[in-house]
Amino acid sequence: MAGLPYSYAPALSLALSQRPDGTWNGAMLSIPAARAQDFEGVGTIPAVRRMLEYGWDRESPPLVRARRTLFRLLAEDDDAALMFELGPRGGGGEIEVVRHARAMLREAAAAALAQAGYEADPRLRGAARRIVERFDAYLRSPLAEKPFVRAGNQHVLAPEAAPPSIYALVMLAHMPRFRNENYDIMEHVYAYLSQPMPRALPARVVGKRVVSETHLVLGDPLPHRSTVEADFAGALFWLETLARLGLLRRNENWSRFFDHFLDERDEVGVWRKEKRPPSLRSSIPFAWASFPLEPHPSPDALAAEVTFRLGVIARSSGRTIELV
């Protein structure tokens, strides 16, 4: 049974598409297009996270080859050579653009390394400390209540605004000891994620351009039932992330959404739904790595995946798992 993940055809296909330099497609954050064949266009960080979800060990050859680049990305520098697909064609770029790209990739790499189980590594812990200190200072400031300023005819985030990113939250979700050491910060995170999301979408002036910042979290990611229904895969991603953070059971609204998923199970505990969700692809690119793992799941395969994911969420939130 231990070798079963290594015989799964999609996982093997993903592993074999890795480049000799340890990256996938010389990219970091990109995910395959909706109509892409297999894993065409996938970046290194979602590929690594996907392989971990498939059950591959962090010491397996593809993940060993990838981790050197991921650890290099944690460095606090302005190396434009490490911008990957976020860099301008031809290389170079304004220093603001380089720093913006490096900050994004640093946090995404930290999330992947935390998921791989490197919580005790001092390089990851140091990066996590710097990431958390930045957004915690923001959460404690008045700017967190009114983070937007006007730039031309748009509302954009103030230059000093540093909201937590999806990457930072996933990193924390996979670092339980680090969270316990910084429980006061987690209280600020919970209060922040419980507040209503502003209407304006996150964007920022970077260099001479206004750049979308959809990876930043500005409030409650699951405010309404309609949010859950509109993005089935995204709802599972957020419920699992919130559960791993130890926050799901504290919030009545989020717990109710999870209970609704549990209510859709049949008499033997398997999730079933007569009407298939309109889309299994989340609007959250970072959620691609975890669901669905079956490229084109049949109804039974989808039921198995969702049931497994609900079990992970239940266990992470401290609920009793009943085996049937």
C-alpha cells in the first residue's frame, strides 16, 4: 500500500514532466489552463503541492530536485533572476516590480515547504517569522480597517498595506508548532478573517502599473452560502485551510457550511449529490493543487474525493471520525 501513490498514472505523468533543473516549465505559480492537456503549463509550486496531495514523500526524487529552488526563494533579496514567469520578458525590471514578485514567490514557496513537512527547518521558520511579523503589524494598525487609497479612477491598496496572503495562511496551516508559539498572532488572524470582505478587489500600484492582488485576503473568505455554492472547490479549500489553522470550529458560520457538506452524505457516510457541481475548478488558483486530484472524475471518484476531503477537514477541526 505504501507504494500505491507512486503507481498512480497522473502522478507519474506530473513527475516525468519535471525539468532537469528541478522546476516545472521554468515557472513557479502558473496552473494548467482549463483546456490544457495533462499538466501542460503547470508551475513548480502547484506541482510540488499536487504531488504531496498524491501522497508522494518529500524525499522522492522529483520533490528533492525541486526543494533547492524553493528554499532559495525564501531569501530576502532582490534577485531579478528568481522572478520566473512573473518577470518581464528579456529580464530586468524596475526594483518595485522585482520586490513585489519576490515577495509573492517567497510566501508561496514557504507554503509548499510547510506542506512538505519542513516546519523545523530554520530557513523556513526564519522566513515564516518575517512573513508573519509583516502582516501582523498591518493587522494591528488602523490601516487594516481602511487599506484603500485612490489612484486615478481606481481604489488600490495603500503602499504600506500588507494583508495576509493565501500563501501565508496555507503556510501557517501546515506549521502547528509555529502557530502554538505565536498564539497571540493567530487571535489577530481569526479576528481579521471574521470581518466582512470589502467590496473593492485587492490591487496595488507596482512600478508604473496597477496589478491585481487576488492572492491577498481582505476578510471573511466564506461569508455566505452563495459563496460556497458558487465555488465548490474553493469552499473545500477554505474549509480545510481554516480547519488546519484551528479556526473552523470557532466560527458558527463556517461550521454551518461544513455541516451542510456532511448532511449530503448517504447512509454509509459517503458524500453524494444528485446534481454535480457546475464546475470543479476553483476560482482560486492555489486551490488547484488539492482538488480534484482525479483529472476527469466520475461520479463515484468525485464522491470518494469529497468524502476524503471532508474527513481531513473533520480531523483537522478536532471532530471525531467514525469509520464505517
